[in-house]
Amino acid sequence: MIRTAWMYPDTLYLHGERGTVMALERMAAAMGAEMKTDKIDLGAGYFDPMDYEILFYGPGEIPSFEAVIKEISAYRERLREFVESGRVLLVTGSSVGMFCRSVGLFGDGKAADGSRRISGLGLIPADALEREYVFGDDELIDAVYNGRQMELLGNQIQMLDIYTDESEGFGSFGRVRYGRGNNGVDGSEGMICKNSVFTNMTGPLLVGNPWLTEEMIRCAAEASGIKLPQNESAAPDRDHDLEKKSLELKKAFIKEKAAHGE
């Protein structure tokens, strides 16, 4: 059985990313695997990441960061062990900022640049900075996950820029073809370490990109020694024809927007 923890769904609840959990459950069933999902609420008490194969943190509002960071800090080192084990940690949207070394909060006047900087979890070699305005648009990237090259398309709706250092086993999750990515400057999108992904993309992410969902389930199973059915890759409801056609239509729309400077 693949065990998934849906982390703090009543606090990290933005942009319909509950659909990512539903996509994991549906894909696991299509691959012949049994999946059990637990909702872990803020303030629930003792939590050990190593009891699970997949952890999912959806997007949350920036004012909630300090409370959530305090909660995660209690098991931060076990979370590092989780990532190093090759299990799947997925963080989407603005919540990526919490896993950075620091988060600069815009405009409360407590620093020279008008921001107050709080300590993040430091799980990824990056720093986040809140912007004055919300950025919202489509996002199209080229990524590699579990050795498989893939196009990923979703949305980006957030107020944080992420500035990364590619070190300590971390690199960019993808390269931006359309959209802002981490900061709108260097073309990077998110970060990846082994099988764990921190991405600005929502959508819900795994609903629109089932090829990524597949690989995450394979990685999670392999890291814990869970055997998937040998014929799982031939499942008739996993040809993704509808999603592939949708991707091409969306790419054509993005190309037209770009041509008009939108």
C-alpha cells in the first residue's frame, strides 16, 4: 500500500490543489496500486514523515507561513531523511517559500527594503521575497522527472519570487518556456532533489499532467520497496489522449498570447 499524507488541507488550501490528491488516488488505482490518504491537520500532534511514501503540501496564504513553519520545524530532520530516502515530497504554489532559508515579507517597514525577513525551514537552498503584486498566468516548462523528459503546463498565481542556489543535491525542476517561473529573470522553475519537487505550478498540477503523476507513484513505490503490477504500464485508461490533446490546444493558445505580447 502507498501511503499519502495530505498536509494541513484546512490551511494550505488555495487554487484547487485538492485535485492533486485526487489525481494521485485515481492514478494509483489505474496502476493497480492501493493508496491510503491521511489528512494531517495543523496542531494534530506527533507526525513522522517516514510513515508515508508521499507527502503533499498545497499552496497557502503568506500570513499562515509562520504558524505552519513552526509546526513543520518539529519534524524537519525527519523530513530531510524522507527526501534523502527517495520518497516523494511535493510542494506547490506559494508554499514553496516556507521551505526556503528565508522569506522576505513585503512592506511592513522593518528592514531597509521595506520588508521583514522570517526564517524558513531551510530544506531547499533558496530565499523567497514577497512582491507588491500578484502574478497570475499560464506556465509551460520543460522538466525531467525520474529520467523522463516531459512538458508540464499549469498556472502560476503567487506573490513570491524564489532565488535559488543549485547546490546540496538540488537543481531547478524545469526551465520556463512561458510564464514567470521562480523569479521572472533566470528562467528557472522550482527545485528538485531526488524525487522531491518544489514547484510554483498549480492547476491542479497533477490533474493536468498525468505523466508526472505516474512517475511520482512509481518513485514512491520503488523507494519503499512496494511492487507495482508488472502490466501496470498497459492499463487501457492511462493513454492520456485527452490530456495530450488539451496540452496541444493550451500551447497553441499560449503561443498566440505570446505573439501579441500578453
